[in-house]
Amino acid sequence: MTIPTTDGVHRDIDETTYHGDRGSLSVTGAKLLLPPSCPAKFRAIMDAPPQPKPEYTFGSVVHKLVLGKGADITVIDAPDYRTKAAREERDQAHAEGKLPLLADAYEEARAMADAVLSDPVAGPLFEDGQAEVSAYHTDPETGVRLRGRADWLPENQPATIVDLKTSTTANPSELVRKFHSLGYHMQAAWYLDLFTAATGYVFDQFLFVVVEKEPPHVVQVVEWDEDALNEGRRLNRQAIDIYATCIETGHWPGYADGITTISLPPWAVKASADDAAAALIAELEEML
């Protein structure tokens, strides 16, 4: 399958083709262009993509079980990969483009999928809709081609995009810090704006369906507020402009040019002052 050359929504692009596209910018790439990463790291990862980690396979299996779309699953009936037979079966599955998973892990993934589909809020979102829908749009300001792949577009909520996340926690108060550090406010804003531009239809809600990896596999549906989305849009704009400049100049800079002067963080200065004060008090007490 070839990468589409026209903007708009494409429902028949397979995952390998989508992720193999090096001529457009995804939100994952946008996050790599900004601190704490840098354009040089983005370029290196684009030129030599890292091998998928085992936990990514597990997440992909959960997605397949919930969304009904994706690579086929190979369940390996073994407790671990210490035997040659288990390793060979795993490697063969990878070679065939399948998702290998040990039997115990598969049962855990299936329990998580069941928790999502039976949840009174999350479940109905996945009753009708389309999975793994790709969208492309050319940024009018820079000419940069943008892309995104939505986990799920529900038919019963046509202005909504749903993204499925597996996590160690689904507690909203804990997700705030975790989601911010992972740039998920950029993801939500990117997809809403991209699908709106690609379709001409206003998408105004991006929902994260989060399911915990540990039993009882608590499920929580969350969304960012407008302030978070606006900050995501600001960062996305910055990343697109950086990408356009790097493409034009052929220069993919690191963190900063030349010599950078750094200072101690405020907490370290305060800690040093507290230590000095404590030492002085101790010395004065010895003199009494």
C-alpha cells in the first residue's frame, strides 16, 4: 500500500504504511522537535526508528481486542521466553507482522478489553464507529504536510475522537502530571485541528479512554479543558514552524547553539542556604 498524496481522511491505510511515512509530520514527531528533546533527536529517530518495545506489543493487543482492527494476535502457550520453542514462535510471529503475546499476558489484555467494553461510559463509545482512521492536511502557513491516525471515530458522537490508553493508573488526579509529561494535550489539539481541517467538519471533543493494567482494570474517560488544548495548539504551532525551518535549511540543531551557561535550580539554592543556616545554628549552640 502506498502513502496517499491527497489531503483528507483515508480509512484503508495499514499501520505499517502510515508509520513508515517520512514525508509528513505526526504529533509524535512534533513532540520530539520540542524540549526536552530537540530536532537532532527527531532526525535521528526518523532515520533509524527504534525497535518496538515489548510493552508496545501488549498495548497493541489491547487495542486490537477493543477496536477490532490491527495485526493478528499469536498467543504463545508458554510461561516465558526461556525455551527455544517459545522464542522461535515469537520471532516467527514478528516476521509475519503479527502480535506475539504469552498466554498469561493475553488473558490480562483480554480482561482489560472486557473492562473497557463493559464500562457504562467507555463501552457505548465503541459500539459503532470506525477504527484506525488516518487524516492528512497541508499546513497553509508552511506547506508542511501533517498526519494523524485516530484510534476510533464513534458514529453516535460524530464530533468526537476517542483514544485508548493503557496505564498504570486511571486516577484523574494522577493522570494530570503523566499526560502533561507525555504531551497528550498536544495530541488532543493536533487531532481535533487535523481532522477538522481534513474533513471540513468541526471536531470539538477528544476523549481519552484509560484502562489500568492491574486488576480490577479500572476504566476512566477524561478530556482536557480548553486551556490545556490551547497550550497544546501553541506547542504544535511551534513544532510545525521548527520542522519547516529544518526542512528548508537542512539543519537539525541540538539543544542550543554555542556555550550555554546554566544555574543551580531554585530548590538547590534554598537547600544550600538551609544547610548553611543549620550549620551556623549548631555552631552557635556549641558556643553557649
